[in-house]
Amino acid sequence: MTSHWEAYHARWSRLRPPLRPAPEVVAALSEELAAFPAAREPERACLLLGVTPELATIHTPLVAVDRNHAMIDALWIGNDAERRAVRADWTELDPSIGPLGCAVGDGSLNVMASPHPQIQVLKRLRELIPKHGGVVLRCFVRSPAEIDGAMNAVTPNAETPEQVCDTPELSASFHGFKWRLAMALCNERGSTLQVAALWGKFHRTFPDRAALAERTGWSLEDIQTIDVYADSRETYSFPSRDDFVEVATNAGWASRFRDVGGYELAERCPLLVLT
């Protein structure tokens, strides 16, 4: 397998927040979009980066863009004059997609390397969205790995992979644990991570999945969702907040964060608002 997206949709029903947007996240995204004057112009559509079902009705009209046919076919709940999905690369969109007023996405900037592909996407959005519009994206962020020069150790706010693997029960769900582990690996290696490396670290550390399930209370079915990454060549990234601000600035956007609480790892999943 070269990409896990061909099979990812089959596991979608097992995903929970933080991997999918909680209701309070959807409400906050909708509120931010409504504040953009261009988003209130009826002829302008909202661009959805991906086909996240929870965001399919966040605005009317709406056009969703994903580069994977399988994800569109399995997850998209629209496809009419007001709500359609298009197969395309986010960096190659052109004005033929129609007049846009805003854009929204859930983890969209995290499913690519950092920072240059992220800058490319945001530059393209800046060309397509008018000045009185904007972008709102939920982002998965890690704490920067600050090194104590005297102790030569990572500060407590930046977990190491070993710390995460030693304390899996601190995560309410396997999905929260998986994101903690991915972020911890990025603390060691830099913002970008091969998803196959995430699977490898987990597979080596927890060869007895039944024991892990008994220890944590997670279901084996949820734990097995990580296997979709085993042979994938895809990369994810988990930048810090400062990294995301730098990406936005380099793409020509002003940025701010909005925190939305109420679910696991919410403190690591802020909204990035771009104007």
C-alpha cells in the first residue's frame, strides 16, 4: 500500500474525538465562519478541505475537495446543487471551482508535511478567497520540545515516546493515545512524521494487544485501527502553535487561535483562524 486513505474510510465509524470533530468544535467553526462578511454572501461557497461528514452541512453552499475517490464515495453525504464534492489536490484549485467566501477543515494541515506543503495550500486559499473572507481550521498541535541545557532533558510539557508508552492509561481512548504518541515522536524527530513509523513504534512496544486492551479498557477493534498505517507512505505533521503561526504568516495570512474545550486532548486541538 502506498496510501492508507484507500482503506481509512472503512475504519471511520470507529473514530471518535479528538480524531473527529466534537459537536462543540462544529459549533465554534460555524460561529467563526459566520463572522466573515464574504461567507454571508449567498453566491459564495465555503470550501471544505476534505469530506469530514460533521462539516458537510456547516455552510450553504459548500464544495468539498479531497484527492481520494474512496474517501469521497464512502463518506460524502451531499452531492446536489448546494453541496458537492470534487476530487482534486488542494494546491491545484483554480477559480473554476466557483466563487468562495471562506474555507474550513478538520486536521487538514496535519495530513501533510510541514511547513512547505502547508504554505502552498494556504497561499492557494489566499488567492481564491476575497479579503473579506477567511479560513478556519482545527489543528493538532504539540508542545515544543524545549531542552533544559543544564539537565539535557526534555521539559515535562513535551512528552517523550517512552513516557507516552509507559502511561497509555492516561488516555481515555486509543485515539487520544495515538495522537499523544505521534506528537511525542515529533518532539524527537521534528514536525513531520511518516505514519508507518508511528505504527512501527506502537507495534514494537505493544506486541500483546490483548494485554493492552485489558490494561486500558480500550476495545481491540479500536486498537486495530492503527494497522491502516502499517505500509503507508503518507506523512502527517504535528507542528507547535508557533510553527502554525509562522506557516500562516509566510502564506500571507494574519492568524489567531481559539481554544474549544470539552473533549479529550482539546487543549492540543485549537482552531486556527486566518484573515
